[in-house]
Amino acid sequence: MEDKYYFECTTCGKKYSNDEVTYLCPKCEVENTPDQPPKGVLKTLYYYKKIKSKYKKQKFFDKIKEKDFRDLLPINSERSLSWLKVGKTPLYELKSTKFQFELKDQKVFTILLKDDSQNPTFSYKDRASDVVCAVAKEKGIKTIVAASTGNAGSSLAGICASQDQEAIIFLPKSAPKAKLTQICMYGAKIIPVNGTYDDAFDLSIEATKKFGWYNRNTAYNPFTIEGKKIVSFEIFQQMKRQLPDRIFVPVGDGCIISGVYKGFEDLLKLKLIEKMPTIIAVQSEKSDNIVRNLHSDKFVSKPSTTIADSIAVDIPRNYWMTKKFIDEYNGEGITVSDEEIIKASKILSENTGLFSEPAAATAFAGLIKYNELGRIEEKSKNVVLLTGSGLKDLNSVKEIIKIPEAIEPSIESLECLKLKLVTNDTI
């Protein structure tokens, strides 16, 4: 691979060439303990001056417009990426008046919904899997392992299937059945673990060291963030080189929000933008291990029990990088209840036709709460990352929907039903 990037440890700042390390900073990794987020997570940096000298500002943006991000990705050729359509997801623009009743506010502002449920496996995680699998492909690696609560596993399984690679997925036995089914259908080897996501994560790391498998785990593999950052390039392009005022991001391990920050940071280093948008970490009150610790020098974990399984994490693996980004660029954090998450999913579905899983709806719940606090300005532009399809976890919304009983196939039965509809009676 050409010498176009290097690594920097987010803990100690030590720099490494791209052939010196694979996962964590060796110096900091030895300090890690099971009850704390890992130190030594690597940030991938590029030779930005070299990139700037290669393109004039307009010409470089033309490359972004063509979705050719090779110069800001750790791969030699975009042909190494999956042939499936990863990324390039729509950014739907709506006015807040669309949700006038639910938002309970007369201010008019713009809501931009970035719908990543339209990725091949219906999840934002495809962005990370695509880049990790491309790197593995260029290195001649065939077997890739990951720990997951479901989405990362189904994503890796699907992308590996498209790349003729083998996926091995560790996940807690409590993972939603729809996600387990998806992983199995892609032909991956599945290893349910009698424990939490964190237990599955730790076991996958042990397996990586013992068996030599290539590991896709969030943050542990620095290229997961490089895949996830592409969403920032897309938002910049889709908004015609303008920046949103704020971006609401659902947060579990901290890898997605770090990817969003990293994408805009790359644009800052290339002087294509002059400031960082306000990025807001949204977590469930029942899994707030990042937001709750943001203003503390010491990390304290508490068990996660949220209905949003994709962001239920006891030990956030990318905590330190996330905290560093939020501190440096004045980011914010907010928590919402599980009830607010499910309500947000229903509001979103009924008003837009977009059915998001709880983890994705968490970001929209964050926007609703932020607005209730009076913190969204008139005419501001607010992006919400919708990171996964609601079809991945139907069980979570079963309490808020009611399937009507069947009627007899007669016009009389239909007339009776119609009368109930008119009088607002329960069907």
C-alpha cells in the first residue's frame, strides 16, 4: 500500500507508520483493563498537504462529488470496495412544520434526515464493513471476525458475502432474531455468547490473537472510523458545500460519532470548511455511559438495559476518542428515555414513511427533546442520522401497534367497520 497515511494514538499521541501497528497502540494497550474503555485507539491521518497540492480546491470537490474518496481512505483502489451500493444514501429535507403537533413549537427550522437504512444490509455499519473488507482484500485476508449486537455482524456478513470473504460473528444470545436471521442468511459463521456485547467483544479479541483472524471490531480496528466518516463527505456534498448547524447522532460505542467528527475534521485539514458543525451525542437514559461521563476525568460504567439494543454498551470501546472530539470541537450530549425513543420512531414513521429501529430513532428523539428545551434556532439546519431499519427489531414496537381482527368477507362487515372508523371507536 502506498505511504499515504499513518496512525496517531489518541491516548499518548505517538505516531506510527501504516505497517507498524494493526489495532491498538502497543504502548497504551498494556494499561487496559476489562472494566474501562480501551486506551490506545488509533486515529488514521493522511498527508493533507500532499493531497491539497494534488488538487485545486474546486477539482478536489469534484472528486468528492463523484464519490471517489480514495485519497482520504486507507485503500489503493476504489475497486477494492464492495460492488454493492454502500453509502450514497439520501438526505431528505423537511420543515419542522411537518411535525408541528409533535414538536409543540411554532419555530420553523429545517430537519434533514440522512437515511442509512438504505445501505445493503439496512444499516450505517455497512460503511465501516466496506472499508475494512476492502483493506483485507488488498492484503489478501479472507477471514474477518467481529463482535456485534446485531447490526455490525449482519453488515460484516453481508459485505463479506459480496467480497468472497468469510465472516465469523460473536454476539450476545439476546440479539434480536431478525438480525441473527440476517447474519445466518449471508452464510457467516455465528457464535452466540452467553453474556453481554462486551463479553462477546472481549472473546473476539482473544480469538483474533490466538487464531490470527482479521478483526473488524469497532474502534479496535482504526479503519471502522474511516468507513463511517464518509457520511460527513456526503452531507457536505448533498448540502451543496454548506454545513448544517447541528447533527444528531445515536451513540453506543462512540464509533459512529467519531466517524462523523473525523470526516469533517478531514475537510477542515484540507481547508474545504472553516468550522465544525455542532455534533450532538444522543443516548438512551438506560445506556448513557458516554454522555454521563463526558465531564468527568474518570470513566464509571453502569449496566445498559435500553430497548435500543444497537447502542446498549457497558464499556464504550471508542469512549476516549469520542470524548476528545467532543471536548475539542464543543460538541454536546443529551439523553432520552426509552419511551421517548419509541414515540420518536412512531412520529417519524407516521410523518415521513421512514421506519427506523430504536437506535436510529434515538437521534430523532434527541432532536425532539433538544427542541423542547428551546435550543433549536429559527431557520437552523439540523441533520438527524437514521442508522438502521425498523424491520431489524420488530419486537421493540409491538406494544405500540395493534393489528385489527379479521372481518368476514362481506360488504356488511365492511360497513360496520367503516362506521367504527367514522366514530373513532377501537377497531
